[in-house]
Amino acid sequence: MFRAGGTHKRRAILGGSIRYLGIDIGTGGTRALLIDEMGKVVASGSAQHQPFASPRPGWAEQDPRDWWRACRLAVGEALDSSRLRADEIACVGFSGQMHGAVLLDADAQVIRNAIIWCDQRSEGQSHALAQMFGAGELIRLTSNPPLPNFTLTKLLWVRDNEPENWKRTAHILLPKDYVRFRLTGERAMDVSDASGTLLLDVAGRRWSAEVLSRTAIDDRLLPALYESPQVCGRVSPAGAEATGLRAGTPVVAGAGDQAAGAVGMGVARAGAVSATIGTSGVVFAATDRPALDPQGRLHTFCHAIPGRWHVMGVTQAAGLSLRWFRDRFGTPAKDGHDPYDCLAEEASSAPAGSDGAFWVPYLMGERTPHLDPNARAALLGLTISHTRGHVIRAILEGVAYSLKDTFMIFEEMRIPVTSVRLGGGGARSALWRQIQADVYGHEVEIVAAEEGAAYGAAILAGTGAGAWRSVEEACDTVVRVAVRIAPDREGFEVVQRAYGTYRKIYPALQQIF
């Protein structure tokens, strides 16, 4: 297992108090977070990204250079608000949206917009991979089935449809790794994020020579692999000038957003589970082995913790469902109130089960458990008596039902669930917390510092700098449970019956779509 140097050595080098910087490259924006050795958040900064482009239905692209712009702004804001000297930042860690394909030429210039995680254009390439390998063989090699969301299918799409761009490609990176490249000048990737490329031997934590050979992807296009808390570079003079950080500051490999977010919530050992609702929704369980679902309904990835893995199920449009409703149908005008709080207040006027209204959240196709990029969302069961409040509550419940599908697969695979911690927007709404407790049938926990993936990235940075001997020790030290919510008996009974109906909706919709 990875072990970092002692804290006293780092203090001797820097002198005085030290802080750790976590940077999360999300879909909507970048967040930078500074923590101390007790896990206290010292300062933060954020910057929005340009909205992702969708030049055709099901396509999703972003300009990687915009992520770097946002990173510079977010880090600058965090440093300015903290009033720390640059030499008080001991180490930097990164997290970011997974699966994106960033293509650079021989001069390290961006060739085209990155094709990001929710893009569905490579369905044909996914089918071709299934025929080339057989889905079972690819799961054996990479622990995952071929899906349009994974990076490999995006690369094959570019090769098939944009041959001139493919010929120019000299380097392939994931979103956070491009930003770290701009900060350090080093090309690197951690094994947790690389797990989502469909090019990694997840069980062996190395690139799959067989997949690379059979798909004719030159391994020279790929960066070096690291464990998440390992130092993989240092802030370059150009990176220091752009961000205000000190040149030479060590930078760890970091992790994909889900693994980093799990670290930030203390999901470090088998039995610990997180349910995070952001743009997408993820149920994430730490495991001591690379547990495989033969049907490929779950993703099996390397954890950000050396020697550990995780399984996770994904709902493509979780928080996105509520944002879609907000953007299309608006919220009541209340000065100074968060629009999502207003939506939750409306939803609270409806009873558990939404009086028979259902939302199936397939706005962007679906991964778990259906593996269907052509799945479509639906609002159904409406009567003349239903109100906006019923519809909003149905959306909150429908997202939770979709995530419960993953818990059902955990039961099939005998993956233990001893604790469930909530993260993302679904952890901030008291109503959505209760809905999740009732739907999952588990007491759910909220951690004291629910700061998302940037917090986990900062913990990984601190581990790399030697503040803690391991990621597990870091989680034990800094992550504390603040609130526990038990299922409500009456609400539990209602939504469990409703979930049985929800399970019948996709097969019926599939015949239509």
C-alpha cells in the first residue's frame, strides 16, 4: 500500500501552518478548496464553465481550455480569500468529471472539443466492441461492458468519423488530467479515473495490453498511471504564474469525481456506501476485491485508495431532472431564496408516493440497470387532481427509485451495505434526504463537511504530502457524521409499494421507444 513521508518532514520544509488544495473539474464549473490537517475548510473558490455544447441530439462537448480558465479563477479566489502565502500550500490534488476524451496534438494543443461523459454518439462503436470481444470477454478484461459513456468508444468514434483529427492525435487525457497538465506540464492519470476509459485492466490496475492491441490504440498515446495519492508532478513556473501557486509545489494524481467524492465522505472500507446526487446520480460501494456483475449493470473501478476497488451504479439524469424542470417550468419568485429550496417546498405539499404520479429520469438515456442509451424520460400516472407539487415530488422520488435499482443489484451480488452516506444536492434538501432514506430502506448519514469531490481531492493531496499515513487514516481523522435520518415508517411502506410499480415502467416504455 502507498505510504507517504512523515508530516514533520513536510513542516520542516515549509515551516508554520500548511494547507492542502483540492481542485474539482466538474461539468458545470470548477471548485478549489483549501483544508488544514484537521480537515477544516479554510477557503474555497469557484468558477462556472461555459454550458456544454450539444450540436446534435445526444451529443455533449466542452472546450478543455475553458476548464483551465475556470481553474485559474477558482484557485485564485481560494488563495485570495484565505490570505495564505503560496508556500503554505503543501500539495495539490485533482478530481474531475470522468470518461471525457481530450485529444492533444504533438505540440500539446487541443485538437477538438472534448467529448464528455454524457455524450451518447458512440452507440455504434459500443456495438462494434461487443461484437469484437463479446460483452462477457470485455468485462473479463476491463471489469466493464462497452457503453457509449466510456472513453474508448469516443476515441473510436473520432477515428471512424474524423480521421484527420485522429491522425493529429499524439496524447489522450481525461478532463482533470488536462488541467493538471496545464498546471505541471506532466501527462499523468490515476487508476480510478482510468477505470472509466474501458482501456484499463481494473483488477490488475494497469493498461490492458489486449484491449489496446485488438482496438489498435497505440499505448504511446496514453499517459503514465499512478495511484491517487501519489505525487505525479510539480507546479511548473508557467502554472505558478497562471494560478498564484508556488512553483515546485507537489501535485498528486487525484481521482475521478466519484472516487474523490467517496473519499470526502469517508467511504473507504467495505460496507460503506455513498449515494450522491449531482447532475448524474451515483451509488458507490467500497470493496476489497474487484467485484464483477456478469451482466455489466454496475461499473467496477479502482478506488482512490491503493489496494481497494469500488462498484457503482449510475443514473444519468438525477439532479439534471430537477434542473430540467426548473429551467423549463420555472420556480416561484421569492427574493433571496435558492430556487431548489423553493421547488422542495412545493414538493413537500404532496404526500409520499405523489398520489400515483411517477417520473422515470431517462433524459440522457440510462446506465444502471438498463444499459440503454435510447431510454427516454416519462412523467406518467397523472390525474386532474395532481399539482406542480406532486410533479416535483415525483421527480425527487423517481430519481431515488432509479438509484435504488443499484441497491437491489448489491443485494444480488452480496455486497455488504453497513452505512449509507448522502452527497451532492440530494444531501442538502431535507425532503430529498427523507425520501432517500424511505426509498433505500436504510438510515442515511450526512457528514459534517459535505464539500464534494474537491474535499476528497484535498484529502488525497494531504495524504500525498504526508499529513496522514494512508487515505483510510485521513478519512478516520477528518470525516465526521453530523446527521442521521431514519426511514419514516409510513413513508417507507408507501414508497416501497410504489417502487414495485416503478420497476414495471421501463419494460413498458421500451416497447414504445
